[in-house]
Amino acid sequence: MLDTAQKSGASSKPPDRWPTEGRQHHLLCVDDEKTLVSLTATILAGQGYRVTALTNPFQAMEVFKREKIELVILDYQVPGMSGTSLAAQLKTTHSKVKVGLFTGTPDVPRCELSPVDAIVSKSDGVEVLIATVNRFLHAG
């Protein structure tokens, strides 16, 4: 598990004042490609988010149950289940959590998309992912 707050040597406790929002948002990223999930987490951490990055969806579910996660970013293809199946399980635990699918899979079956709040193609790049994350966490 890569937690950017722990990796950088910073305290795992969010700061009392985050520069723009007053607190640090906690995101969970799950992708079967270790290098990609690590890179995504590093990029999002650079945007001011605390990110826990995992390659195992079952471990992600356990972290989700323990931690206050505000947004989940999933790949469609993760070991042992689809990202949309994991999204459905996460929404059962906490129905208001936002779930984004960041995937290279071109044709995710429409019938599986109900627990997903947004889809970003990996071919669109991290700029679109960052914009989507910002929209979810800073709306309103």
C-alpha cells in the first residue's frame, strides 16, 4: 500500500489548514498496474490530496471500511473482480462516496456503470482525471 502522506515522511494526520479547502481530502486509488497507480497517486498528491494507492481490490475494501475516504478512483480491470463490482460494494458501505473509473478499457458494459459517478479514459490523460477529481471535491 502506498499512502502518499506516509511515503513523503509527513504525518498521516491531515494538516489543520490545507491551503485552499481547509483540510486535506483523502482519495483511494485502485489499479492492477503498480507503476500506474503509484504514478497516479503521486500526481494527485502533488495537487494537494492525500492518496492511498492499492493494487488489490480486497485490501482496498478493508481500507475503505477503516478510513474516511472521500473519493475512489478505480481501474475497470482489477484482480479478482471488476472495478464496477468494487464500486458497487463501496457504495453499499457508504452510498454517498464518489467513484470515478480511470480505465484503459474501451467498452465498459453500460449495465455495470450504475455505481460509477464518472468515467475517464486513461488515453484522455491525467489532466482530465485531475479536473474530474477537483469537480467532485470542490463543487458546491
